[in-house]
Amino acid sequence: TVTVADPTNTAPTWGSCRQFRWPLTCDCSCWRDSHLFRRLRAAYRRNSSSLEILTPYFRDREFLSSWMWIMVNAIKGSKKSQDQVLQSFLPRTSLRSDCRPGLALLAQLASQAVVGFTLEEVKGRAFRSYEVSLVHHAYQVSLGFNGIATELGLECDCSDSHWFLSPKDFLQFRAEWVPYLDRFSAAVHNSELPHFERTRQLSHRQKLLLGNQCPKEADLEPKVPKALPRLLCVVPALWPRDLKDITEMALTSLADCDLCIFFVSSKDAPQQIRGCQVVDLSTEAEVGLDPADKHTVVVDNATGRSEPRFNSNSNLLAKVSHMMLHVAEVQQPQHRFDWTCLVETDVYFVAANFRRLVSLLQLSPKDSHWLGHEVLANHLYNGIQIEPNSGSCLSAFALQQLGQFFSWFVLRHRRQLPIHEHPYYFQWERPPLSGECRPFDPNTGQSFYQTALSACFRAAGVYPTDPRNLVDLRGRLYYPNVPVEKLPDMLRPPERPNCCWGEAPNLDGDDNDFVFAGLNYLFLRCRGKQKIWAADYPIVFHPHLCTNCSAMIGFKKTTLRQKAVYQLLTNPHYTCKTCKGYRPGYDRRFAKRKSARP
């Protein structure tokens, strides 16, 4: 019987990664002279399964977990822990405990070994609480080893030995392993996950992303298809609070969608606004009515204008869940639309640039895809997440998956049947997540909106896309998700690129640590060589309100309004005085139709 260690109890407290102190030596000879070197070099050259070679060393998951935390302490610079690293691993080896190259390769192979052990244990099924716990634990240990390998190997170059991994190889391993591991739990349910091959064939674009030099070309040039991808844009809104916002959205950003729908929860709302449909969800018991009359009138001291101030909304999770169900069942986008995109009322979504990206990546709507502003901060516990309403887009097949799941979930919820007692629950309880799919639980606050909705998407088998699909060849973001005029100052990689795999960066610190966390393998080679870190044809800017809208958050009052962003994108003669010379690209070849200027 294998005892599964609880990482929440055995793990030391994670400090800020800026406090990490690395072993100083990058001497390759300390690794080449070791006993273990000969065994692992043979495994590396044969490209054989690391599990077979490592089985005599890595005894069980309990040991792997303990050894991972010992290595974490060693990375932090604890002298005692450094002495323990190999004493607990292989007492007879001659490898020194501060030999970074050797420890880096060992951590990389251990990262794969713990997954191999778990897949062997559950044997294609994970329908019990015990097996689900194994998967949770294996994910965290594997990702911990992955981060250790990257951190230790990134600044060590032993490639002159003609076999040893170079910094580029460690970054490539991270680029391949993290999205692979994000879908790890799916494999133990239905064997969706293929065997990981360290040297598997990469696409031409993926090879360019992992080159040594910062490329001159920003990205490959997409071919314009004969039939452009058809987009359905859906917006959760409050009635009448968001009337001004959604009216201006319909005239600007959403005018380039093939169909736009606003979802509210009020019987007083009209059926159409400026060419966009309006759907009332007030008949859904879980959503409830929008806070139409619960507001106070406040006076802006700066302008002297009186504005209504509404109470905070609490029905967003339930509204978006029913919104997905409605679109999947009523609109049937799998027959009418290729992609469905979720947009908040303060998000400016550039539909033409999204069509350009999916055409560049050659993504088929018949496969399951979810693209958006990805968050890898704290992916040790939450995996790869996407901010759902910041212009994230689902393929037709992915939306069909969500519709089937929410249909089952709503039915079971309304019959008051406990979700956790149903055998099917363990088939969609897919880690890694610190939260659960509880869209109708009143105790699930809005601060957990992203985590809860990500859990529901994973339950349906819908996962965030590979992070490499969301940057150009220079590591710049297609989903910058910052205000357009503040982008040159707000969006840039952190000064210390290795700070990207442990605990989530402190939100009180530099926002760039949070935005770029986990993406070091994508931005490192161009860091310090460019000032703009958004792709030439960005897809999302946030936040941007309507022209005559007020904001309770002071920062939103200082950003461009939606009409001004529209003019900046579509009118080459428009001048933005606060953009510091920055003008985002807008590919008219992928624009669906010309809309009347607001």
C-alpha cells in the first residue's frame, strides 16, 4: 500500500521567489564525473522511458514528494537541505549536492516519473476518491519538479559536452510539459492523454518560438480563408445598469461579430439593442433578477454630475452558466458559428484580430479549443486558467461539450441531488484546482468566479489552449488585457524572469510578475530588446467603458472610452494623445463587415 502524502501538510511555506538563493556553481564537471551520470546519460541518449531507469531510485510517491520539498529547500539556499539532497536520494553517488546541472536533469526526469507511476497505478480509471487524490498529488509533485528543473538548468549551459541539456532544452521541456500536465487528469479518466515524448515532432511555429535569437519577424503571415470564421459574441450584462455600455459596444467592438447577444435578467429589457439581440434569463431560478431599482444617486465632485450607483452584482456565475447552456441549446452554434466569444461590458474585443489568430494557428472549430487571456500564476495549485469574460473564445465543439455538461448539472441541481454522491462526479472532478464547479452555490463568491468556472469547463472536458498559441514569435501577448493607452508602461516582463513557477506573485507588487508568470520560456530571448509586449494584432484591451459611463473604481475613469478605442483601431487619422505613440494593428482583411461609425 502506497501512502499518499498530503502536500498541504508536508510542504514548507513558499516564500517569495525573489528570496530564492541558487547554488552558485554551474560547473559541468561536477555532473560528468558522477556515478549517476552514466546511467542517466544512457537513458537520455536512447530516449527511453525514464520510468524504467528511475524505478530503483524513486521508490514511491511518498519518497518523490519528500525529495521534491528537499530540493525546494536546497534551491532556497538552506545549507542543511542541500546536504540532504543526495543523502536521501543516493548515498553512494559522487554527485555533489550543489551541482546544479545534475540536480536539474534529475528533477526533470522525476517530473515525468511521478506521472508514469500514477498512470500505472490508476490504469485508465479514476472513479474513486482515493484515485482522484493520487492524481491531485501527482500533478503538484510533477509540476514542482518541473519548476525545479527549469530554475536550476536555465542559467547553466553544459551543451558543449554534446549531450547534456542546454538552457534552451530546459525551456522546451517546460513548454511541452506544462500544457501536457494540465490535461493529465483527463488521461486517468478516459485515456485522452498521449504518451509524452521529450523529442516529439514540433510544428514549424513551435520550433521558431524556441530559437536562440530574438527573431526579426514578429510572427508568421496567416492565409486569409475564402470563408472567414463566423463569430458569436455573448455579453453578460445587468439591466438597466449597463444600458449605456452595451449600446456603445453594439456600435463599436461587437459590430464586427456575426451575431451579438446581451444576456440580462430583467423582464423590462427590450429584445434588441442596436442590432444585437437581448435575452432575458429571469425565468431561470438560479439567476434571479438583476438589481434594477436598488441604487443610490451620488454626485461626482469633479464634474458635478449625478449618477446612479447600484449594489454589487452576485448573479454573474449563474448567469454565465445559463448563458452557455442557452447558446449551446438554442443558438446551436455548432451549425451556425465557428467560435463563441465571452465579453464583459468593460472589455474591448477585436473580432477581426481573433479571426486572424485562429487562421494563423489553423485551429479547427470541430476540435475542442478555448483561447483567452491565460493565467499561469499559481498553476501549481490551479493549473492553467483563463479569465472567461475577457474575450475568451470557445470552438463550436467545445461549446457543445459545455452545453451537455451544464444541462446535466442544472437538472441534477434542480432535483436537489447531491453532485458529490453521483458516480459520474469522479469522472469530471479533474485536478488541478483549488476550487470546485459550484456555479449556483451562494457561498461561491465573485472573487472565485474564474476558478469556479474553470472547474466547470474542465468537468466538461474543455481546457485552456497551449500558452504558445497566445504569443507571437517574440513572446508578446495576443491577449494583453490591459488598457490600450497604458500598455507601453503596464505590460512588460519582470526583471527576474525565473520568478515564474512557485506560489502566485504578490498582487500588491508588480502586476507584470502576475501576467507573465510561467511564461519565461516564451519571453526570455527577447527580454530587453523591445518596448511593446503586445502582439502586432492584439485581441483584447481592458478596462474601457462607454463614453458617458461613470465608474466606481478610480482606475477605470482614467482609461480611454470604447468609442475612442474603436477610432484608434479603424481610423488611421485618429490621434491618441495619451497612447505615447502606440497604435495597435487592425487587420481589415479579417473584418466581417463594415459598421457605421458611432
